[in-house]
Amino acid sequence: MQKNVEKMSINYSPNFDTNKRSIIEVKYLIFHYTGMRSENAAIRRLTSKSSKVSCHYFIKRNGDIVKIVPDLYIAWHAGISSWKKDKSLNSNSIGIEISNPGHTYGYKKFSQKQITSIIKLSKNLKKKYKIKKENVLGHSDVAPLRKKDPGEKFPWKLLNKKKICLWHNLSEKNCKKLRGVKLNGTDIFFQLLFKFGYKTTNDNNKKIKIYKNFQRRFRPQLISSIVDKESYEILKSLI
């Protein structure tokens, strides 16, 4: 973390598993937003024993980074979660909380200073733990029935340009032609969506919740209940 050490402070949380894990057990990087009115209240919650939640890193609005739990201890950030065949992702992930009031309290764009810190921190962690770009995820990816964070304003496309995470390879021009055009027969779409990594379900209402979180991640321009051809082509390109 040499490049960011001047901005790094420590405010350790008591909320972590005491058994230390090995470097090779760290497989995922998971982004969250705090979803609280106040940045200070979010830090207090993450470091309060009674809350039973925490993370490894907290990124303030001004870009400063607070270390909450050391990397090789399991922080309590993902909750009930899954991706592909892995479950309970706290055990093999690093969680990064980013200060933002979220959808409940007036969701904001992430500040440029936050984005700069996200990029630097992510690059360092990816390199240190050999995390694959397909394993850099949002809370809404691993817990799509409960969570929306980090949301549609999170800079996934930019992070892909910085070689941090996945993004599709379709042009905006081609995407716009297919946007909102209903896909006939959605079974194949959801089969691919579950193959990609999202939680499997046969419940149609749950499928739409998961689909909306896929859109928040990969098609933030339109979040809709209609499974359209653009979403299908994006998903195919990712797989």
C-alpha cells in the first residue's frame, strides 16, 4: 500500500473471526456502500461491538482510507452470500465499504477522490492476493435478494479500463439499438445468469430482483423489470 500510505489510518473493529486465514484463501474483493446518512455514524457502526458488522477498508468521501480489520482476518461484511459454488463469502473475501448514503438516503455519485482511492486500493489488493478480475464483485452480486450496493453509480466500467474487474465488450451504439427490446423467452437468459455466478432460484419475483442487480452492475442506463435483448447480449459477451 506504499502509494496510499499517507492517507491510511487505523480504526480497528472488534467484529471479526479470531482465526487467521492464509493469503491463498483470499479469493474475492467485494464493494459496498455504507447506506447511512452520516459518514461518522457509518464508522461508528462498523466499529461497534453491538452491530456485529465490519469491513476491511472504509473509504471516506474525501478519499481517505481507514483500515477497519486486518486483511487476513475474516470481517463481517457480506452476510448470507454466494457466487457460483462458493457460499458465505466472508470467509474468502476482502470487503471495502465506501461512504455513500445509498438508495435510502439520497444516493450520490461517488466522489473523484473516492474513485482514485478505490482504484489504488483495488490494484494493490488484487496484486497482493492474486484476485482474478471476475472475482471483483459488488454486495448486490453476492446477495442480490437483499442488497443494491454499491449501485448503478459505481464506476465499474472505469475499473474495467484499469484492469480491475469485468465489463462487457459491446459498443454503446449497438447496445442502444437493443435497449428495451423485449427478449422472447427468458429461460435461456436466466440459465446464463445463474451460470455466470448469481444465486439460482425458480421464483419469478426473485429472478427479477437478481436481474435488476445485474443491470445495476452492467447496464446502469436502464434498470427495468423487462428482460431485454441488450441485457442478453451483454450477458453472452461476459460469459
